[in-house]
Amino acid sequence: MKRNSRKINSENGKKVDRRNFLSSAALLGGCGLLAGTVAPVFSSLAHAQRMAELDSGEHKYLHNNPENTIYTTCLQCHTSCSLRCKVVDGVLVKIDGSPICPQTRVHNLPYAGDLAKAALVEGRICPKGQSGIETLYDPHRIIKVLKRKSGTPRGGGQWVTVDFNVAIDEIVEGGNLFGEGHVQGMKEVCVLRDRPASKEMADDVAKIKKKSMTVEEFKNKHSDQLNTLIDPDHPDLGPKNNQFVFLAGRIQHGRSDLMKWFTFDSLGSVNAFEHTTICEQSHHIAYKEVTNKWAEGKWSGGKDHMKPDFGATRFAIFFGTGFSDANFGPPLLSQLVAEGLGTGDLKIAVLDPRLSRSAGKAHWWIPIKPGSDGAFAQGMARWMIDNARINRRFLENANQAAANADRETAWSTASYMVKIEGGRPARYLRADEVGVGSKLEFVVSRDGKLLAIDPNDKDHAIKGDLEAKVEREGIIARTAFDLFRDRVSEKTIAQYAEMCGVSEDSIIEMARQFTSYGKQAAAEFYRGAVQHTDGYYNGQAIILLNVLIGNSGWKGGLAQGGGHWHELGGAPGNPYNFAKMHPAPLWDFGVKLNREGATYEESTLFAGYPAKRPWYPFTGNLYQEVIPSAKDGYPYPIKVLFLHMGTPVLSTPAGHKQIAILRDTKIVPLFIACDILVGETSMYADYIFPDTTYLERWGSPGGGSPAMLATLSKMRQPVVAPLPETIKVDGIEMPINMEAFLIALGKKLNLPGIGKDGLGPGKNFDHQDDWYLKTAANIAMGDKQGDSVPAADANEMDIFRKARRHLPKAVFDEERMKNAAGADYWPHVVYVLNRGGRFEDSDKMYKGDTQAHPYSGLFQIFVERVANGRNSMSGQHFDGLPALEGPRFANGQPVTKGGDYPFHLITFKEIFGTQSRTMPMNQWLTELCPENAVLLNRVDAEKLGLRNGDRVRLGSATNPDGSFDLGNGEIRHVEGAVKVLEGLRPGVVAVSWHFGHWASGSRDMTVDGSLVKGNPKRSRGFTPNPVMLEDTVARNVCLTDPIGGSASFNDTYVKITPI
Amino acid sequence: MKKVSEIMDRREFIRAGGLVGVGAAAAGAAILKDRGELASKDPTGEKTVRNLTAMKNLKTQPSEDDHIRMQRELAAAMSKPVEKRRWIMVIDLRKCVGCQACTIGCVAENKLPPGVVYRPVVQTEIGEFPNVRLNFLPRPCMHCENPSCVPVCPVKATWKRPDGVVVIDYDRCIGCRYCLNACPYGARTSDFGRYYTSNEAQGAPEGKERPIYGSPAPWEGLPSNEYGKSWNRKDHGSPVGNARKCHFCLHRLENGLLPMCVSTCIGRATYFGDSNDTESLVVEKVTRNNVQTLLPHWDNKPKCYYIV
């Protein structure tokens, strides 16, 4: 109805004025939205014309016009789906999946097809992806650099804006920045600049670790460099440069590569971290350790992620994950699984204490006890072995030649002899120990004869017996398979069923189903099974189910995925090899702050057990341990923390313990954040640099989920004009973002690898384009000579330019881009950018009954590397076989179950939200689910006398009253409304992520004296993290898997108190 | 092959108490006719023919996506006058994973304000622990053969088009909400003129040097494309104050595109097409599967079918 005369209600009266603005041609100059240093959102004249046309009624639908389309890559979750973004008058109006990429449309349009035709077709994308528009245009986005107001404490919410270049100066020079005394600037941190010296010291520190050099010898040799070290008495802590810490939450290839280039090579600090351990790191570590290759006497280079080929499998069993909830990720997995559900060709089982969306669709929902995934898998393995339902032929193949002779691409160490030492399986027997070969070879037994085995031998097929032993003077050894069988036979099926809280029948039925489809069955696991202190072992047990049926590489079996072209170069066809481009990389050395990838026993800090804090020799990107380590100054104190797109305080179990640490300027003397909003952690920062969202910037996130069998190289690129302020660094325009920060900081510090000749002779690194266009060129030209994509023709060039007509020069300057990519490669690069990456067509996914890109390598039944490691707190060896430990503290002491805390707390993600981003900031999504709840089974709710909507508080042994202190006078509580349901195992309480924000636009703050109101709706719901158990042995950190590093989200017992 | 309208009609006969009647097929022909008097004279005949040629030469993979086939069939249907088309939707509940991409895709495509939703997905839990299951039921407008919403409209602002799509004339609608009550499926919601971002970041400094982006977000100010027109909400313009509902994305059909919910469905659970085309995928889906309609005893004869 037309009621033009009526005034709009007061709710948005003021805002409507702005709207009127938008539609009127008069205002192209003065309005804040349109003018100034912020690039115009609308290209002015075209917009005015369109508005006039629109107001007249009939109009053209512009969404299917290739000139209004930019293909890019999502980042609402890590899955990174290919997107088709529709832009009208410079405004992003709709996000769809790309029809060209098989990830978002399995039967993709041919990559080499016509763009105008592709513009008529859409791929699919999940609700999070659709709501990227809300992320992009979030009204709470910061667009200028904010600095903590002098004389106000961290977290006080008092900000002043500061010029970008002034902020960089202050960070480099230091000084009395906040009226609290001198703060050391980056120039006082980045003190080791001498490249040859860094190499020599790095080499000598390696010698100290191997005990072939003493600390005294080191000090004598490097006496002139000792002042660059954190502690000359412990040279293995590395240079003072390590006191700069780059902590990244959501970061992906492209940015993460740049993070490492800057931190490791330019700045010489070892401390750059991603957030993987609060996701599913133990899952990756389990895959990596089981698939590590044997080369030059070392196990390394394993695949850290594999998945069932859901497109062709007949039976899939999901441990603690699904296909339409989170995982990696719904648009791909759901289309594959749903197809099978529709045709009836696929049967699925989901093991999860909670009836997830995926479990709700499954043929079998098995509500196991949280964390009993490994026990269930071992039970299945036992039944499979006892009932001879394993693939012995596959397992006997001991090297590549034997595998290939069987049309297999994978083989295993099942027949390898494992030496028993001190009563435990300790390591693989070497051929020289029994006189049949070298110390680089292993041993199998065939028909009573011992044979030397090189796992990688492609010429001499050798099979080994699965049941065999060696008993001779000083040597007792048995096959890995024997030991594994013994391990899974330690318990009966009934005992396993008891541990899992399920019937024996369900284990047997799953094992029977799993072994009823040949190689077209597969076991999948992700976060639920591994975010436990024994997550690594759970993962190992599940992987071994796949190995027992030998499904790897087969259609419908386990897949490594199609992979990607080398965006960082190094293959013969790639023009830019980033690994060799850095003009003068420092040799970063020393123990990382969180002691990941480091062995306590090799360190000069070794002083018996327990260590002061745990060491983590097998994992990386150990997020939760970074800030607590700074608190203890162990292994060393830090000077500067740079937090990028992360919020460890909110998203880490017991993360609230980090608030007091971050507020303390003695522990973290300078705290810089870079993000799109003032978040729950960045609110404690000294400086916040605005960032570009994934829709305003570059990225090269690489391939797809391993369930994607085609080769993909996705590119992320600016779709609209960036909202953050455009600034100049050395006269070059760019939007403020992470890249601008690193470029400006690097230039100011005169770091190698940034600025003039930063990317090699004649290749300056002055603008983000200089980096990313080279990655695009590598993708465009391909890995092999002659493997390039076609060059864009005149028509494609025209589409490319017109589709970017709304972008300002700061992000779209064809000459600059062409220079950055290399003129010869430019037309090919445009071809790639016109499609948002490079994608193999999906008809290339299979070759007959096998995958076209199968995993080729071995699976270790017994993981030697892990068996050699020790828990740094107890001194106990880890286990080379999957163990059943249950929740433990850092020193191996078991977590007490039950008692005052009768309920087992688990967490999950709804498909429409992620851990800390998307909800409830994105209100389309919040309309679907305004807040989370305390989910309880009806039986438990009745026992507690609770009904839907009753409010309760959770408490745990380390946070009995479920409260936490923001440090600014506000106490928050872990409390929410009860929701009663049937689809949850009794005794378990489940809480979803997404909610419980106390910043991110929900909180009032003062900027330049103006009070900016937060929206209380954005703080709805609650986060369960603060009641998750603190590791009282390690202190200030949650329970952690000592092998895989995963933060324990699912090992806490809670009480529920009505309020 | 029987005309799909006859077969569907037979299925629609499934009632609470009894099953498939003998006379069903005979009733079929009558059902094709529109019951309600047209409130507005829709254009018919040659001027409604659309020549959408782009899909004709589209190269695809050897195993073609269902959507390409549906888009080809859509183009073929659009080449007929509007009165010869009969749009239906088929939702395969076996494949719906409850992700709600359709719900949000629709919100984004049609720029729906808070409180307005065209295609919710109803989630129900069935059974008792441990024998429980989740059912997901996407619920667009059913575009009934006998729409309850149409006769109650006092100003004839809503009617059924010759192609079966039940539409609303926002300029005519007075916002009385009778139709909201009349629809047995709850397919209509009211647009109260709210905005998602109007109240955000209040107090933030404005202007060139502002530190915070501020509201409103620019996408909220853009007109929606519904019904192939431009609806500009500024100054309380339509559809503010109106009843709103799913229109099968008519504006997209005109451009050869499938409804947004169909396009974006990650489980490929939703199909759309012309039931007068007996070779079409939707006809195939309806005739080869066990399909049901919602609340058949209301005799609204929905044109949205569920494969169960």
C-alpha cells in the first residue's frame, strides 16, 4: 500500500532520512555514506539513473548479468565454498554458490564455458554463506584505527581514533603510548637482523638440542650476538624477535602464507599460530601420524585430512560429526549424501550423543556416551577381526610394488615387525637388527622367513604375514597387526558396549554393515570424536577401521581429495616460487611460545618431570596455550601480541581465564588486534586495526574438502569497495586491513621481504595485489608446462573490467594488477579471476572403479613416532596403538566423573552458525534461532523438575558458580533457558555455539567521546566455555590432548542449578 | 501417459479418513479451471510468451545436473503463453537436510524484512529416546488450486494467475490480514515495515571521518524485485504494511531462473516446473514417487507436493 504521506515510525525515522538520501541524485557529494576517504558504495551516476528507473516501476533484473557478477570464495566457515556474488550499483545484493565449481554444484558447468551462460545458472550455498552480505555491511564494523584512550584500562571501552600511519609509528617506536610509562616498540623487539648470524645460531641451537654442542660453547662462539637472545643461558629459546606473537583465529591460505612470510622470514619470530586446536586438530594429527611417509630415516609428510568419497559410498558411519551440521562442510557433503538418500543407494549411521540434523536423517542414530568413539571403533575392529571380515589381502601388502600389483595405491604396516621394549610396543624392528638389511629398512615375515622391507619400493612386491613374531637374543618383536588385534581384544564387545553406553548389537550391526559393501564403505570423524584429551587415539582407532577394509583410493572409499594447483609455486609450470622468493629470510629459531613441535627432553629447560607447562611435540597451531604461556613467561615472556580475526577469550574452553592475562600490561606489554568488529578479545587491545571482510579482499584458500575428488584452486578477490578507510603507505593507496598493517609495519621496520624488491629483484611488495596476483598467476599457469588456462579474450577482458567498474583504485587498478601478476600471465589470470579460481570438471573425478586422485602411500597401524614421545608432565611414553584413556589432566591424572557434577556437557554447531562469527550478528540467521538453550533429555528434565524455558545456570568443578569476570566491573554467568527434547542421551547436556557475545556490537563503547550504543540482541544466549574444565595441573588453560593438541570441549561434567 | 494433473488430483484425494476414490480421475479436468474470479485481468496469450534462448546451447558435463534440465524445461514453458503453463513445486523430504538455505536464500533474494518469511523449514522431533527422528518440512506457499486466501480479500488484492501462481498486488493490499488467518498453511506473513539494521550502532559519529560504519546497511535500502517490479520501501512504500508470501520467484522465472529456494538447496530436495509438460522432471518426480500434499482434507488442492 502506498502511504507516502505517513511519517515512518520513530524506530527508524532518522535512518530513513539516509535512505531518502540514497535515492536522490542530489546527494552524491556530501553524505557520509557516499563520500570521503571511504570508497563510494555506489557508483554515483549509474546509481541515480537506476533509482529513477526503479521508481518508475518496471525494471530489469540485473542479477543474472555477467557484468554484475564476481566469483569469489566464502569464508563464513573454513569450507570455503565458491561463490557467485551479484553486485548492483556497487552494492552486494545476493550471494549464491558458484555453478562452475564442483564444490557448490557437483555436476558443474564446464570450466571453459561461456560466462554469459554461466550467469544464468546458480550453485548452492548454505545459510551462513548467504548471509555474508550482513557480515560485509555490519553497521558495527570499524573503519578507522582505534587506540585505547590514554589513562583508561584495557577493556574499558574508551577509544580514540588514530591515523593509520601514526599508529604504525607508535607501534614501531614505542614510548609512553597510554600514559602508563614506556612501552617497548617493535624496533626493540625485532633486534636480530643479521641474517648470517641467524643461520649460524639456528644451526648451533639444533646442535644443542642433539647435545652435540654445549651452551657454553654456543655463548663463546656467538658472544657478539648474545644481546639479541631472550636468554643467553638458554639459546634454544631463540632471539628476542620471538617475543612478537602473531595469533590468528580464522585465517586461511593466502593470508596464512603471508603471516608466515612476515613473521618467520621477515621478522625472524617463530611465533605465528592459527586456531586449529579449538577446531579439530587432533583429527588432523591422527591422519598425519598414521599416513606419515618413511623417507631418509624419518616419518614425515603425512596427509592431515581424508574423508569418505560420499558421492559413491554405500555405507558411511559418522563419528561425532555429520554432513548437514558443521564439518567440512554442508554444501558439498549434503549434496553428496542427500543424493544417496534420495536414490536409496547410501546408508548412513551417525554416532552422536545428540540427535543432530545429520543423525535425524540417518538410518542409524547411535547415541553413544561422549568421547567413547574410540571404544566403539575398537569394538567394531574386534568384531571384524574375530569374524574374518577384514581385507587381509590389502593388509599383507607391505610396499608400494605389492599394493600396485593388487591395483591398490595404498598399503600398510600391518605386517611390519614391532619391537617390544620394556613390555611395550616401542618401535619398528629395523632390518639391520636381524641381519636382513639396512637400518633404513623394516622387517616382515613371509612363510617363516624374515625379509627387509622398504615401504616405498615400487619394483619388488613383498607381502608380509599378518601373524608372526621374532624371538631371539635381546629381540622380541610381533607384527603391528598382531599387536593391534591384541589391543582391541583387551575388551569384549560387551565391555566396549558398556563403555559406549550402547547395546552390543549396535556395535556388531555397525561392524557388519561396514563390512558389507566391499570398498564402498567408509568411516568419517571430525570434531565430536576428537575434542577430547584422548582425541588423537579416538581418531587413530577410527582411521584404522578404514585401513582394515582397505578402502583408500577406491570409488566410495576413503579419499584424499582432488587437491589443488600450487598457488605458492614450486612446480615446473608455476611462474613464482614463493619458497625461494624471499630476498633475505632470517632463520627463525627457538622454542615456540606454546612449545608446539618441540621436545621437552631436547630443551635446555629440561629439569625432570613435570615440566613447568606441558610440551607438545606432535601438534601445531595450539591456540589455547599461547596466552596462558605468556602469563607464566614459560618458556619466555612476550612483548607484542598481534591478534588477527580471532577471539580466544570467547571461543576457547576456559578462555575467560585469559581476560586477566590480557588486561595485564606487564604480561602483554603491547596488544594489537585486527578485525572487522571490536570483539570479545580485541576489546582488551591497545590498538584495533579495521580489517577487510572476505568479500573485500584477496585469498588463495586452495582446494576443497577431501570429499571433493576434483582438483580445485579457489581464489578470493574483492567484490565490493572495502568499507575500511583508504590510506596511503609510501604514497600507495590501499584499504586498511591485515595486509596493509603488515606492509606498513614491515616498511617502517625496514624488514626484508616487504617493500622494494620484497618479492624478489624488481618485484616490489607495496600493495596486497603484489602478493595475491602472483598466487593467481601460479594457479593460472598450472603446475606443468603447457598446463595453463586459456587467455581471456577481448570479450572476457571486457566482462572482467565491467564487473569491477564499481571498485576504487585502491583495490582495482588493472595496470597494478597486471604488473603484479606479470604481463605475460595477465590474460590467463583474468580467466581465473572471471571464474573465482580454477576447477577441474567433475567428470574427471573417477577412473573406472577408483578415484582419479587417490591417496598413494602407507598407513601405519602402529605409529612409531608417537610411541617414541613422552608426556612432558608425567614422563610416561605415549602409545603407538589407539588407547582408551578417557578425560585426563595434563599429567595423565583422570578427570573425576559424576559426583556433584552429574551431567556430561557437550557442544555443537547449528548449520546456520559458526563458533564466534555469524550469529547473532547476522540477523537473518538469528531469526531462525534467536538464542541457544540448555538442551536436556525429557527424563533428566523431569528429574530436575525443569520445563521448557526455565532458566538454569551451569557450574563445573573449576567454575562451580558458572561465572566469569570481564575485568571491567561486569560479571557474566553461564546460564540460559532449558529446552527439553528426546533427541539427546540422558545424562548429557548439550549447548550450541554462536551465542553469548559480550562485544561484537552488543556492547556500548565510547569513540572519540561519542557513545556508540551496542545492540543487546547481539549478546543473547550464552557461551558454555567458561564452565569447561580448567586443567588444574597446567593452569589457566583448558584440558588438552597431549598428542593432537585439541582443546577439550567435551570432557566437562556440570551441575544444573535453576535460577 | 496420463496428464499429471489427473494423477496429482488422485493423490490429493488422500484424506484423513479414506483413501483414493474411484471418481478421482473424472474430477481432474475440473480442477484445472480457476475457481476464483480474477481480481485483476492478467495478460494472456502471445504477449506473455518469453523467448529465453540462452539455455539452449549451454554446454554441460556428461552427467547433467537436474537443475540444467529444469531450467531448460522452464525456458520451454516460458515459450508458451502463460495460460498454458502450470507451475508446481515438488519437495523430496528424503533429501531435505533441514539446513534452511532455502529460507535464507529467499530472504536475501526478496529482501524480506524482520518477521517476514516465505519459506520456513519446520523441524519436528518424532519418537522417544532412543528411537527418535528429525523431520524437516520446508513450507512455501502451496499455490493452491482452491486458495483460501483469495476469496477473503476485501479488495481483491490477491488472486490466482493463469499459470497457477497465487499473487498479491501490493499497491492494492490494505493490510487487513484476513488472508493471513484464512491460509491453513500459515504461508502469509505481514510486513510491519521493520528493518534489520536501522537501530544499530546508534550514536556513532557520522560523516567522512566516522570510525564506525553505521546503519542502515545499504542492501536494506535497495528495492526488491518481486513480481518483476521495483518495490521501494522508502516512505513506507509497498510492500510495507502488506501481506507477503512466496510467489515462486516470478521475477526470476521471467528471466529463465528457477525459484531461489530451488537453486540454492544444498540437498537438491526441491524441484520446480510445468506440470503441463508431461515430459518434465517435476512430472517424473510426482508420478514415480509416493507424493503427498499437506492438509488434503481442506480441499485446497495445493500445488506443492512432498515426496515422502
